[in-house]
Amino acid sequence: MDKGFTDKQIYEFGEYSLDPEERIFLREGQPVQLPPKAFDLLLALVRNSGRLITKDDLMKAVWHDSFVEESNLTLNIHTLRKIFNNNSFIETVPKKGYRFNAEVRQVIHSTAPSVVEIRTIAPAQETGQDDEEKRSYRDDSFALAFDTIPVSPQDIHRFPKSVLITVSIVALVAVISIIWFAFRWNTKQNGKNLNVRSLAVLPFKFVGNAGKEEEYLKVGLADALITRLGNSRLIAVRPTSAILKFDKQETNAVSAGKELQVESVIEGNIQRVDDRVRVTVQLVRVEDGATLWADKFEELTTNALSVQDMISAQVVRALALRLSSEEESLLAKRYTANSEAQKLYLQGRFLWNQRTPDSLKKSIEFFEQAKAKDPQYALAYVGLADSYQLLAEYRVMKSNEAFSKARASATKALEIDPNLAEAHTSLGYTLAFYDWNWDAADKEFKKAIELNPNYATARQWYSEFLMSKGRFDESIAELKKAQELDPLSLIIQSDIAGYFYITRQYDQSIEQSNKVIELDPNFAYGYIFLWISYEQKGMQDEAIKALLKAAPIWGESQETVNARKIAYEKLGVKGYWEKIAEEMERPERQKTSTGFDRAMAYLRIGDKEKTFEFLKKSFEARERWLININQDPQWDSIRSDPRFVEIVQKIGL
């Protein structure tokens, strides 16, 4: 070749051509838009047509020294397959990698006059040996086999339109395409039809019979999407706890969306086809039932979790969400690669949200099993921390034991993933409600909300913390945000009743509590603020009725409930609480009865000395409910007592 002349390589296969130098990809001469990494991936596959390339080699080739998860590779493979209409160009070799099966021609152009050369990349002969299959890949040099065919000047007329003219105008076409694509992107971003600000992902449905693994995918895929999309600050996504009821309930997307108070709903079907799982997904606008976006995804059943990577990324594109680099990283994040561990975790969370002593104990069993399946599954440790903390709050486990286990689990979760909002929330709860370390607790809650503004529990627990400190305006603001994120949450609705009670708005507290009970008569927390609000209004019959309804839900036997009822009917309020105090003195009840509970009973009996005796014990045990004492109206009768003031000062309230 004469000095000053350079070669240019273009790869052709089927109706496609690929120009590595100009980074242009054409279908029948028309530009096809490809994300940069998808282009690099296609180039790597094309250059090594016919050869198996391992996933590790492809990751190194495309992402070089960057640390990214394998889901990025899966997603870009999916992008290419959609462009090729899911034909057989790209073959998945299970547990190994991918192979590009199209016959590729390498067209060599030179700036020297009338020089064109075509090389056909011959499919490699597979040896079947590991060392052959795991050959290392470098982006600048594959071992390619060429059949060289020189082309004479007389034959150049065979390529004028498909090659020479295309190459000469392709830069202009590319610029026009980029401008059009940017305009279309902004139109989608600003247009009414995709201006989605709130979203719910319903449990997926199965077409045909589902096996054990596939049955899990119904909620598993939904949870994965919720967790990933919830990391975006641009859209509010309902939590998994809010959509679990729709797993067994036949409800269409529009009805579910209205109940969940969202603008759009994602729903999908799962179908098993031989050894593959096929998922059909659509995004539905609740207002009119219009389909805003739909797509199909397919993967081996052994790699079904990768489908969640594809769907979440495509949803973000469909919604035209402009994610930060941090949000993009979270979108691609997979908390566990073990589907069984994820299933066990979801079962644990379902029980945790029921918030009864029995359900909390059972939730721990599932979280422990999830942890055993995947010891690096940080969310499983968070589940354990949250369950132990509520067992202390619900008087099932002693505070020192419960919070000790909770702290260890939350700390382990943060060791695994320092940027996990759920773990910071759990640690914040322990710091606030057991350590009474207000500054550190405030820092952890704020960190959790910064990492994931859509995590409703972080806002709910931060609100409880703010309420205990008398920061009522901030508290109700966080509660309202939590309610917006999870409008069906019974505990958030109950905390709103608690806010009304603490701020002495008893009628509103009663009204709110009744709303909770109407939603679920078996949710024990709905009766707590109903009871004490009635009590503060002097409506003792109504107060005792609320307590008697709550008792069986908390695990009390019908015999015990009947005995309390008889005591109230004979001796009134004092007789009822004397019966409670008597029960707490029994050896078998002293293991679970807290100092705070006993102080509360003796306060209602009118025994001031016993009240302070057990308030002191409650303080020594650092019991969770004690931190509300300075705001709680039920302690008004002894608020001026120096012993009460001393306890409040020691707590730091």
C-alpha cells in the first residue's frame, strides 16, 4: 500500500453492516441506534464469529477495568437480540457464554484508488475442550480465520451503492439520526402520555401450569422490579408489601392502580416454553387503561433472574427516566443471585408486615433460611434486624436481647452493602429506640432517606423518632410522605392515628383508628390508639371494648379475655387494671411483661409508688415505649413529679 493510504474495515452479515471506525451500524443502509456498550459487544461478537466467547471475556472486552455486574452483559445481549428480531444470530451457551452464528464478511476499503478487499470470517472449529472455549479475549486482537479474495478494479462496480455511497453519506445520516433520536427522547420525557410519576408493579401471572420455581417468579419478578425502580428519585414505586394481596386476587390493572393510587401499573404474564421462560410485560395507564409500552423477554429457566435485569432497564427507557450514574448502578444491582433465598426473604417480609407476635417469630425463620441460602444477602440480615426490633416493641422479647440481635444483623448488612438504605434504617431504629443516641439515629435515618427516598419504612420510623422528640411538624411531614409511598400500609395509617393522639386530637385519632380497623379488623395496632384516645375522652366503655378486641389478636386466650371482661363489669376500670396487674405478677408472665406495661397498669389503679418502681425498671431495661413518655398524655397525672422529670432528663428527651 502506498504511503499515506489507510485501510478501513466494515463487517457485513445478512442485511447488516458494522463500521468500527465510525461506530455506525446499518440495516439495509439505514442507521440503527445502539447504546455504546451494545455496539462494543456486537463488535466483539462479530469479530469472533462462530467462536464461543465466555461471559468473563466479554465483560473484560466491553467494560475493560470497570467493575460491573453480569446483568449489564445480559441486558445488552437482550438489546441486540431485539434489533435482530430475536433470530439465531446470537446463541446462548448455558453457563458459559455466547456465540455469534452469522456468516460475516470483512470488507476492506483503502483510500488508495480502486482498492476494495473482501474477507469472509470462517466459523471457528470448536474443539470441545475447556481451554479452547475459555480462550482469552482482547478487544484489539482476536484469532480470526480469513479467506482473502482480492478484488480487481474491473469488479469494483459490484459495490458502488451498498458500500461506497453508503460510506460517503453515513456520517450525515448519523448526525440526522442523533438529532431525531434526541428530539424523540425529549418528546417522550415531556409528553403527557409517558409523564408517569407513580407506579405499581403487580405480581406476574402464569400462562399454563407453574412449577415450584415458576410459582416463585410471580412475586419474585415484581419484587425485583420494585426494588430496582424504587431507587429512582424520579418516580414513586409502591413497595412489595402493598401489592402482595393481588397475588391471589383477580383484579385488572386499572382497578388495582386506582386502589394503589398510582398513575400507571406494570403487569405481566409468565410462560414456560421447553427449557426457557418467556415473560410478556406491559405498562398500563390507570386513567384510561391505555398501554403505554409492551415488550417480551425470554431466557433459560436456569437463568430466570436475569429477566428482571432486562425488564427493569426497558421500563426505565420506556418511561424516559433520566437516571444519575448512581441510580443506573442501583438499577443494575442484584441483591442475590439465589432465587430460593429471594423467595424465602419475600415470605419473611409478608409475615413481618402482619405485625403480630406469631407472624414476627415466623418471619425470623424465613429470614434465617434466606441467609443460609446466601450468606451475602444483605436484605435477609435487615429482615432479621427489623423482626427482632418489633418483637421488643410488641413485648414478646426482652429489649436487651432483641436489640442486641437487631444491631448485629443491621451491622452485618452494612458490612455487606454500606449503601443499603434498609440497613441504615434498621440501625437508626436501634440507635433511637434502645441506645437513645439521638444524633446518631437522626444521621442514620437521614442517610437512609438520601439513599432511597422511596423507602416508606425509613420515613415512617423517622417520623416516630421525630414525634418522640416533640418535632411534630417534621414528624407529620414524614408520615405523609410515607403514606404517599405506601397508601395501603396499615402501620403507617396507625401511626397517623398515633400522631393525632400525641398531639391531643383525640376525635381525629379515633376516626383514623377506625379506618385502619375497617381495612383489617385483625390488625392489632389499629386498636391501640383507639383505646387510649377513648380513655382520654373519658369514654371508658369504648376504651375497654377496644382492649378486649385487641387481646386475642395479641395471643391472649379466650379464658383470659373473659376474666378481664368480668373484672370490668364487676369493678369498673380499676377492677380491669387490677386484673391485668395480677396477671403480670404470675411467674410465666413476668418473662414477657415489661416494666413499662406494669407501670401503665399501676398508674390506672392509682398506685403511684408502684408506678415509679416499674418506670425505673423500664428505664434500666431501656424499653422502647419509654421514649414517648414525655409526649404521651396518659402520664399527665404524674408529669410534675420530680421522679418523672428525672427519668425524662436521663433519657435525654
